[in-house]
Amino acid sequence: MTSKLRHARIALALCTTLAASAALADNAPFTMGLWGDMPYAKASDSPFIPALIADMNASDIAFSMYDGDIKDGSSECTDAIYDDAMTMFNSLKAPVLYVPGDNEWTDCHRTNNGGWDNLERLDHLRKTLFGKLGTLGQASMDVERQGAPGEKFAENVRVSKNGAMFVGLNIPGSNNNLVADDAACTKKSARTPEQCAADNAEYQERDAANTAWLKASFAAAKAKGDKGVMIVIQADPGFDVPETEDDDESRLPGKEGYAAFLDTLIAETEAFDGQVVLVHGDTHFFKIDKPLPDASHMLANFTRVQTFGSPNIHWIKVDVDAATRDVFTFHPMIVKANATKSLSR
């Protein structure tokens, strides 16, 4: 063998080794965090937030996702609420991807919330907490957003990392801001009929945008070869129905606002070879199950995760490893300093 040929073979072997190492690095395992539905003033949560933040900051998470409700449902939607949330998020060392909840915009029309115009509050929310590119937190990460900073749908986000796609969608509680009838329009509310009509127009536009973003995110995950997709929203879209019910949960009374999203989620999950996880808050009980489409027809590659929420000031650590069978593994992180909070109430 000539010296030139030997060198060529060594160079080829080295390139092959480097390429393999790069491929492994691209899918290297990592961890991320899930939290939301806190702090609630009515539950006196604020003194317990520093311990939660310290616990998350002491971990090795690459980033976290917060699934909505930066305040409780019976306090006013003042500007200070959004400023306080910004301060909380920016106390995290790792990047934070924030998904809006109903308490900070959808429900602001309620009299006990101050009778605000909830669409004005949505606009304010977008301009304050989504007014720049990137993420919240002390560190930043590159993400894709559906809208320009501060504009419509700036809150819808996605990022692919090491073989997994993470998607955030503005799908809040209170029926996704769909006003089902006149009674729903005026119940405990300062809304006018004109404002309710505007809410329904907003719902239609955002629901279409959410569906488009969800489909595009699955397409991007397939193109990248991602093995898992995690979707984070705030609303519980009807999963709290007893598991023995045969009704289609996406079309239960009061849940019509989630029908298109759930139909799309089921279709995209069925067409995806990897694992799909839907994360939400809203009802505040830590839970992991497989509720779609119903108890008799389990969608095997779909998992629902419900995060902790007030008065339980804890979080979930997620191990992400695209080489494993389930891709996502969930660990409830009980903050020791907060463990007795619920018992003392």
C-alpha cells in the first residue's frame, strides 16, 4: 500500500468517526422542565416561588416551558401582573418558553378580574412578554415563532433540539375564548354583545393559526428526523371527563373550542412514527395518562402530561433521549421547602 493511499484511508476513517460523533452529539440526551399555574394570590403562593426557582436553577435543565396562568382567576388583570411574570421568568438561569393561559387574558372580562377588554389584554400580553425575539430567562435560545415580536401569534413557538420538537400554542382555558351562547357572554362578565362577537372572531382566527402551526411543526419534525414531539398548551381540553365515558371529549358541552385542535392532534399523531406528548395545566393535578381518543381506542404513541399548579408549587423534570423507546421520561420534582404547603391549608 502506498503512503498516499494509506493517508487517504486514514483521512476517510477519521472523517467517518467525526461524522458519527457529530450525529451522536446532535441527538445527545438532555433535560428540560415543565411548570405553570402559579403564583396565585388567593393561595398565598408568592412566598414559595423563590424555593421553586432555586430548585430549577440548581438543576441541569437546558430550558423550561411554562404552561400558562401567571395569576389566579379572580384577581385583576393589571399591568403589574405581566411585569411580575417577566421578573419571575427572568429569575430562571435557563431559557423559558412561556405559553399564555386564560387567567391572564381570556377571563379578564370577568367582573372579579376588573372587567377589562380581554382582547386588549391579549394585545398587551403580546407586546410585553412576547415583544422580542428569542426566549425569556437569563439565557436565550433560538426559536421559531409564528408571528413577529409583539404581534398576533408571536406566542406560538417551536424549537427542535437533539431529536425532539417542542411546540407552544396559545390554547387557553374557558373554552379557548369561544363564546358559546348569550348566557356565556354575560355570565359574571362586563362584556357587551359586540365584545363577545369580537371574541368569537378572535377565536376563529387564532384557532386556524394554531392548527396551521401544529401541522407545520409536525412536518418540520418529520423533515428533521425528530423522534418525539411535545406540544404545550394551557387548557385541559376535556380530559378530566371520567375515563369510562364513551363521549367524544373534544365535543362535550363547553369544550367546543378545542375540537379542531384535538382533531388535528389525533390525525398528526397517527401519521407520526415517533412519540407525541401533550402537556397542559389548568386543573392543577400532576397526571400522566393516555386519554385519546377514548378508553376503548388508545392512541399508543400519545401521552398526556398535566403539570403541578397552585397550591402545589412544584415542577416536572423531563429526560429527553431520542434513542430511547419513549423519548420523554417525566420526573415530578417536589420542592422540599414547599412540600407541606398544601397540607397546611
